[in-house]
Amino acid sequence: MPELHELTAYEAAQRIRQRELSPVALVESLLQQIDRLEPKVEAWVTVDRSGALATAKQLEAEAQRGSTRGPLHGVPIGIKDIYWTAGIKTTCGS
């Protein structure tokens, strides 16, 4: 069985729907990968840890109630640094 950070978006979404995977556990696994790789890769301008975890907790509660927002409910995404996002530093790569 692959590590959580190795799952495709489809696999993660499927496991969340089937209640085999917690959105919080998935986010925590991905944050650990960012911590491990970011010093070499330098791919992230900003990582909103508290926001990611708070959103994951909210989405997990929704999923437990049987309410989902769509097919990728609970699967985290990264937003490219060219899009303005309220409360997040945007540099457009500069």
C-alpha cells in the first residue's frame, strides 16, 4: 500500500469518500513531505499550515456527516503563486 503522500488525487478522494482516509491525515502527510523536500526543491512561496489543517478538519467533519462538496472533497491542492489569494503572500515568482 502506498504512503499517503504517494496517492493520486483520485485514490485519495476515493478513500476519503469510503471513510478509509482522513483529510486531516492526508494534509499532515503532505505537510511532512513539504518539510522534508522544500529545503532542496524550493517549490513553495507560502505554506498555510494552519489554514490547510483547519480546512481539512472542516471537510472531515462534513464527510463524516455524509455531506461532500464534490468529487475531490478533502483532497488538498496547491495554488500557483500567480493568483492573488486573500491573506496569502503573492509574488508572481519574483
